[in-house]
Amino acid sequence: MKNKIISWDLILFVLLAISMPSGCSREVIYLPSDFMSCLLEKKLSGAEAREWVDKIHGKEVTPLESEIGFYQGEQGPITIYVSGYQTPELAEKEFLKMTEKISPQNSIFRGGGFTVQAGKKIYRCFGMGQTHFVFTHQKKLIWLSVNTIQGKEILLSYLDLID
């Protein structure tokens, strides 16, 4: 029986192949079980989430692929609304349509405007005792409602979580 010699080139090739990213991006968890010292107390998804948001608006506005997370704790309450679309472009189109509708002259929200945080275009407004941040990520449209004092800190932490 012959001795099989494995070359260092082959070993190096195998190690590099194993360590290279596969091209598949990691799955993003938009509603973690805890976030910013707050626990996820209630989660709605699908038709239940859609009904919740549509009821607030008094009409159908939400896609079926939706989730809502309600958090309570030190930084709370925090509410995260996530709506899924077929493409990033469609999510962006819905983002622009939504932000136009919630502009200060059209709604109960005040002080609305666009800003850039962590390289992402964000629409920020105030209302109902909270700060609201609206933005897209991949094929998702996200609305983050948080307490105003830690608003920017919570937003940056969330952006770091999903990126």
C-alpha cells in the first residue's frame, strides 16, 4: 500500500474554502426576544399583525408579511413594526409613500424629517409621547417607536442589530 501524501497547498485550499463566506447572508432577526434591556412581551405576525395596524389606520394599509414586537423594560416601551415586501425597491417605494403621508402637515406626527444614521436614510418624527423612526432594510419597511430620551441610542442599537 502506498503512503498518501497530502500537500500543504491542498490543506491551505481546504481551509480557505471552509472559511470563505458561502454567499448566503445571515438571517436577520427583526424581533429579538430581548432588546436594549427590554423583553419582548407580545409578538403579532401575519394576519394578526396586519389587522392590528389596519385597525389603527381605519383602513387596509399593511402587507400580509408583517410582524409587530412590543417590548417593556428599562428603555421601554419599544414597539417595532416590520412589513415585508417582494423587493427592496418596493419597500423603498412604500417607505417614501408612507413618509409623505405622515409628514407634519398631514398627520398627528410633528417635527418630521429625513436624517442619515449609520449610513441609512431615516425618517424621524414625534407623536403620541414617543419618537418614531421609519426606514427600510433589505425587503423590509420598519417603524420603530421609542421613548424620546434614548431615541437615538435605541435606533443605533437596532440598526447595529439588523446589519
